[in-house]
Amino acid sequence: MARVVLEHIENELKKRWPYRDVWFRRQNNIWDNQSNFIYNIQDFDELIERIKMQLQHNQFDKKEFFYYSLNRWYNYWSARAVEQLFIDQPNVIAVLNERDRLKDFSIQGISFDLKTTKFPKGFQKDFAFAQKHPEALIRWLYKNQSKGRRFHLENRLFLVVFAANGEHYKLKAEISWLKALIENYVSTFEPEKLISVTTATNKTALSDIIWATR
């Protein structure tokens, strides 16, 4: 997978901030297929033009498709940048098969899929409780993950972003700030401190949370 210029993608991601943090609809295969151009566009202005072009050829609700594409683009390129931050660290090895949806990299020989997520509104406890009981939030995240193509019950690292002002999503674009958090996590990584989760299939997965809070 081609490397991302981190400073450039951080600047482009932050251009999304003036827009609302809304989806309007759940992800689905039809709209995913129609917005897959997001994987090939890093520049925000080019993205906006591509969305307009796509709307000319489809009967989608303009506002809904705009935010759907915008959010997919933002989440994808943030995830790409964060994944690169990991694989640039010592003791982290990228998975050779880029199409392996169950693994992104391994740390000290343990493979993980990486998931960056906002602190979920649906979690029944507050953020302070989650920090004291990460296993509870991890189990909730496994149980309530999207049922689409990214669904799985294998090892997973969760990068959970939480902003005191409620604008959690903005922290996904703070790539240079996240770099220090990731470096610290990898340098102090201890496999024995991973949390074991028994999934619905009675399989044990290893997981952990990296807290990204401001």
C-alpha cells in the first residue's frame, strides 16, 4: 500500500471540520459501491467535485449522499494515516496481504485489526466508567460493530477518541498529535496486559484500547 504524506492528509482532513458530524443513514452496499471513489482521492476539494459529479448520475438525496461520502472519505484517510503511524514503529510489522480484512499489522508477533472510533453514544456508561473498565467497552464494541463487510470477531485494537467539548470526530484528523500516543503505546506494549474477549462464537480474541482524549 502506498505511503500517505501525513502532514498533507492531516491538512486535508481538517477541511472537513466546518461540516456537521452527521450520517443521515446507515452504511449499505449500494451507497458504498457508489462512493468508492473516496479510496482514490486525498484532496478535499477534489472530493467535493467528485461527489457533485456522482450526484449528476444518480437519484440519491443530495444532502444524504454528500455526508455519506464525506464521512467515508474522512474515516478512511484518517484510518490510513493512523495505520501508517503504527507500522512506522519498531516491533510493528504490516500485514503483507493488503486485502486481509482481519489484520492490519502485528505487534511483537500478535496480529491486530485497527479500529478508530468515537466514544459511542450507545454505551450505557460514561467515559470515566469506560476508562476504569475498558473490558466493558471492548465487549460492547465487538457486539455492536457494523454488520457489513468489516464485521469480524478477531483480535482488534481500538483507538477511542473523546473530546471534552463533544466534537470527538475532529480528533481523528489530529494525526501529529495521535503520533505521540501511538509511539507511547507501542513502546510500552505488554502482551500479557491485553484483554481477552470471548465472542459469540465462543472464540477468544485479544483486544485493547488506546485512549485519545482532549
